[in-house]
Amino acid sequence: MSEVKKRGIIRKIVRLLTFVDLPIRRKFTLFAVGVLFWFVLLTSVSFYVLVDVNIKTAQVVDSLLPYEWFAQDTLRNANEVDHLIVDLIHAESEQIITLKAERVKSNLLAIDSSIDQLEAPRMQSPLRLIWDRLSEDDWLDRQGNHAYVELVKGSTASLLKIINEMTYLKLDQVKNSADNNSAIESQRGHFGAIEAELKSASVEFLESISQQTNQYSTSITTTTSYAFWMILTVLTLASGLLAVFTFWISDSIVMPVSSMITKIHTLATGHVDLTDKIEIRSEDEIGEMSQEFNDLMDTVHGMTVFKSVIEEDATLEDVYSRMGEAFSCNVDINQYCIYEVSGDYKTMQAVYPVALSEKELQCHAEILTSCDLCRAVKTGHPISSLAYDRVCKQFIDDQTKVHVCVPMIIGGHAGGVVQFVFDKVGEFALSRNEIERKIAKAEAYIKQSLSVLEAKRLMNTLRESSLRDPMTGLFNRRFLQDQAGHLIAGSLRRKKGIGLLMCDIDFFKQVNDQYGHDAGDEILKGTSKIISDSVRESDVVVRFGGEEFLVIITDIEPGDALVVAEKIRTSIEEKVFLVGPEKVKKTISIGVSEFPLDSDGFWQTIKYADVALYNAKDTGRNRSIRFDESMWSADEF
């Protein structure tokens, strides 16, 4: 097996053990169950150890120690009896004999009393009774202990009987001077033999008790040692699994979320690489969210590329073709038609697909000659038979088809309509949610196209009129007067700004005076070409008069206009103009203003750009200056 396959198998096993690919709720539920399992296991081991040690200690305290104390008391009393018997044998008065005999009996009766306490029944807890049944570890020598107690009982009874006989014989000897010495010595020998046996049994019994206690002690030590290592093993295993689980879970959650947050922040600045995907590290909700985010980035990237491509297309037909390709390839909508409304807003025509005849249209042909019959054109908002069946009476096949018509608002009017058609029944029928999802994506492409369509339609309109400067080919001031309203309306609708660049060639009069007016014309043509090449096709360059040019930059953010101005100024500064055999270098001064940032009035904003231009002239020329309120002086301008 290759190393890669081994790593793959290990990775799958780890992912299985750490629940990485499970749904988040189930993932943390299993995590909680796992934690509870380890907690119960540790608790069970600890409880077992505590109960075992407690019961074994209780057995030592309740069973062995009383026997040990009893044996020690028995030895102590036996030793005292030895001394008392000697005193009794040598006593010469009745009173001393009686006193010594009573003390001997008292010691022997104390032994009997200890036996009664030892054999008294004791209460045992239910837990200990259960444990005694379950546990096989029992080192109590109950038979030996009982035999010792019985021996002590018998010995004590015999000694009591002998001491009574000895007392009687001794008193008789003292009272009646009887010769009882041999009898007394015989009883004393018998007493000594029984007492010696009792002592020897007590010593052996104490050794037995010590052995039993040692066995319990060894068992307790072994149990606690095993428990310690078991708890340590469980803790190590649980900590290791918890560490692996935490690493994998945090890696599958934190990394994608952090990547998304970073991309969102960079997206706001416009410097994000939309082709850089987030790594999908799990198959849970975070993985799904990562995939959705990647799809969103793909969509945004596709929209960005789409707009940049159509901005460079030469004609409206090219743009319509790009839109159709986007609907078919990117949105997966194959039944659609793009209609274009004429400039007078009275008629409309199907412009894409180009081979579509009137008989192939999904709507009645009357809408082509009277576009007001089209509900989407008339209302200016999307019309969908999903919301209300037969909503538009111009749609022909409303029994088996669903239609959604999206107007393209250009310059404040419906400049066209995109009609999408879906099967209502049959194999290729889609659910309402699927249709709405496709329509939403298609509308995004339509919105991206509007500014380009508006600019290109405007360009087409201009081509049909004499709004261009014949020498430079740029638009003239009449164009600006006629089309300013459309530019303003489009900017306000899209909530974007318009950059205004007022440009003037520095010391242009010297060119005419030194090289002639033909040379001046060549400079003007070259300058106009540089300016046109420095801006987008959707932007507008106007020859404002003489050597002055006005550049209108659409859809800008604050500050963009000054960047473009610097680009133009630098390009002209680096340009070498050939005037006959002569090489001429020129510079340009540019005043910059932004609508509606600087003023709500479009023409007033142009005036502000002119004021900034004069400021650039006054401060040394060959510079781009952004308009500032401090430049405005009503008395001077």
C-alpha cells in the first residue's frame, strides 16, 4: 500500500473518530456523550476504589482489631493472674487469701466479659452486605478466630473452677492447719498448664491477626495502585482524544470562517482574488457554507469578468450575444428572448437570438409595433406567471409554459426586456424555487449589463447625429447638452458617481505661433487620442472648446477620477508629438470634480472642475488638482 493511501485511510479514521463530517448539532451531541462517558468511567473507578478501600478498612476495624484487643487483654489479664496466684500461694491470712482470690476471679471474669462484647451482634450497612456477596476477597480466618474464642472460654471456666478449689484448700490450711500443700501444688500445676496454653494460643492468635491485617493492607495498596494507573490511563486517553477532536473540529470550523471573514474584508476594499477558493475541510454545515461562499465568489468573479468583457465589445449586438451566452452557459436557461425598445419608446424588436422570427416568438407580434402592450415595458418591473397565472395576455402558450419577463431600465425607461420561458409540465419542468433561483442569477447579469447597454445605446444615438467634433472625432458641447440628462439619471439610479475632468493643453498658443495652426491641429488630435485611450469605452470625452477637453467618467467611487486624471496627465507628458520634422513635447493641466459629491447640480460640478483647472494653471501647470471649496470665490468666478 502506498504512503498516500495509508495517510488517506488514517485521515478517514481520524475524521470518523472526531465526527468532523457529521452535522454540527450531532457532532457536539456526540462530543457531550463522549465527555459524559469518560466522566462516568472515571467516577465508576473512583467509586469502586473508595468502596473497596472503605469496606476492607471497615473489616479490619470491625473484625480484626476487636480480636486483637481481646487477645492483648487476655494476655495482660493472664500475666496479672500469674502474679496474683503467687501471692495467693504465699498468703498467711484469710483476708489476703480472699482478696487475692477475688482479684484472680475478677481478671478471669473480665476476659469472659470481653468475649461477650466480642460476640455481640453488629449492624452492617446494606452496601457492605452487597459488597460481601459480590467480592471474593475475604482474608478473615473466621474459623480460627472462633476456635480461639472458644479456647479462651473453656480456659477461663477451667481456671475459675481451679481458683475456687485452690482458695478453698488455702483457707482450710490457714484455718484448720490442714496439710493441703500437695493438693494446692497439684491445683497450681494444673492452673499453670491451662494458663500457659492460653498464653501460647493468644500469642499465636495475635500473629494470625497480624497476618490477616497485612493481607488486607496489601489488597488496599494493590487496589489503589491499580486505580491510580487506570485513572491516569483514562485521563491520558480522554485528553488525547479531546485534543485531536478539538484540533480537527476547530480546523474544520475556524479556518473556513476565518477565510470567509478575511475575504469579506478584502472584498470591501476591492483587492480580493475571486479565484482563490476556500478549502472545504468538512462535510457539515460549515463545509456547505464554504461551498456556498465559493459559489458566490465564482458568481461575483463571473459577473466582474462578464462586465469587463462586454465593456470592451464594440456593438450592442455583441453585448446581447454575451448576455445570451451567459443565460445559456452560466444560468442554464435555454428558452429566452432579448427585446430592444426603440429610442422613441414606441416599438421593440427581438434582437437575440438573431434568427428568431415573429412566428417563433412566445408573445403576440403586436408588441413589436406597440411596445406599450408589453406589460414589463409598461410597468417597468418584472412580470412573472409564477406569481399569478395568465398575468400577461400577450403571452401565447400559458398552459404548458411559465414566463418571467425582466425589463432593462436604461435612462429611467424600459430600454428592453429579457423574457425567460420554462416548461410547466413534463420531464424538464422545474420547481418554483429552482426557477426563482435561476431568475435571480440571470437578473444579476442583466444589472451588470445595464450601464454598458446604456453607454452603447447612447453611442449609437450619437452616431446618428452630428454631435462630434469633426477634427478630433470627439463629442462636442451639443452632445453634452443633449445627453447630460441620461448620464445623470443613470448615475443616480445606480447610486454611482460621475467624475468630471476639465483638461487644458499648457501653452498651446505657442504651438500655433511657432509651428502654425496645422501643427496645432495635430497636437489636438494626438491629445484627444491619448485621452480616449486612457478611459473606458463607456466613458465620454468631449472637446469642450479650443484646447479644452471634458472627460466624463461614469460609475466611479470617490477618488477614482483623480487617478484617471493623473493617468492622462502622465501619458501626455511622456508623449512626443511629431510636427513635420520637429519633435514637440506638451503637458496638460487637469481640474477634477465629482458629481454629485461636490454638487447636486451637474453643470455646477463642471464649473467646479473648471475652477480646479484654473488653480492648476495658476500653481505651475502640468498637474491634476481635485476641486476644493476653498478654490471657489464668487467674486472671482
